[in-house]
Amino acid sequence: MPATTRRQFRPRLIPSIAALLALVILLGLGTWQLERLAWKTDLISRVEAGLAADPVDLPASINSPADWDYVRVRVTGRLLHDNETYIGPRLYPRPDGRQEQGVHVLTPLLRDDGAGIVLIDRGWVPLDKRDPASRPEGQVGGSVTISAIARVPQDRAFMQPDNDPATRTFFWLDMKALAAIAGADRLAPLVLQADATANPGGLPIGGRTIVVLKNDHLSYALTWYGLALTLIGVFVTASFRRREEP
């Protein structure tokens, strides 16, 4: 009588251990992305609420800068134009669709309430207007009230060039170097990005805050869980081996 062939589930030890470890990693990555999804959803809600709210007075002491990120604030003081610096390059969209090169003007503001100095990103100027002498109308004097969006300064990104404090040219926010130029021991741990309120003479152009908060964590989680299911399917299929019976 010819032998019959049957397929039986007979997993091998080493492949089973390897598959189990891979499964744990994939499930862990998927769960981590779900946790990130909850965090990002909460962050987006907080940012949207902060941007939609009316400006609030910036407190004298900021103990938790992250709580003020993307919050609309106002602050009153005197702009120290002699200590302004520049961060760039920054592009500005012209009505004809052309993107014009320029920089943002960073100006320290000495607060009227005696709470020190906070850095104001007053907005964009074209390269040929970087010199403040070319835009004297915008160098407003006296006590002014600035409405702005508070931002936590970002650390230096990978591949960003070195700043050049000697020429007041910055590519990233080195708060210690900026404080030195401002003549202060330290600056407030936030940068206030001025809103679109027009400055005399039209420059700098404020309202240049960019809000881009991607939320792809659900798709990432589904990808990892999908790979986990695929691994299970491949493992089960590979573990069924033929066995001949007489």
C-alpha cells in the first residue's frame, strides 16, 4: 500500500524563538506608535486651542516653557534695535508666486515690568533690507506692545551650519550667544514670533509662524501590526511540514 502524505504543524525550535522575538518587537513598535498617536493628538488640540485663543500677558517668570509653546501672548517693552540679529535664510511668497530670499529680524525687548529681556522674531525682510538703516520707519522707539506666538527655541538640527555671532548671522537659535549680543545674562526661554500687525514702513513682515504638525502615527501603528500579522502567517505556513504515513 502506498504511503500517504500529511501536513502537520511541527515548528522548529530556533525559528520559533526568532519569530517570537520578532513578533514581540513588532507589537511593541505598534503599541509605541499608538502611544505617540495619543500624544500627538493631544498636542495638536492644544496648539489649535492656543492659536485660536486671545493673547494673554506673558508672565514675568516662565517655569515650564513647553506649556507656552504655540500660545498667543502679548508683552510690553522697549525694542533694543541696536542689538538686533538675523536668522535665515527665510523665504517669503510674493503675489506672483515667486519665493523671495530674506531673513528674519530678531530683536531683544526690554520688558516694562522689569522681568528682563525676551527675544522677538519681528518677521521677514528681504536681503537688501537687512541693514536697519534701509528701513528706519520700522525701528520703532519707546514702549510698544507686541502680540505674538510663543515658541520654544529648537535645538540645532543635523547638518545646520555654524552661527556667526560676529556678523549677527544665525542659522539656529543659540540662546546664549543671542543673550550676549543683547547684553543680558540670559533671555526668557521663549522666542515670541510677532503676529501680522503691520510695522511702520511695512518691514519687518510678521505673522510668519509656520505650524506643521504631521500625525502619521496611526498609519505607522497599522504598518507594524500588519507586519506582525504577516509574520504570524509566514511562521504558521512554514511550520506545517509533510509527514509520510504508511
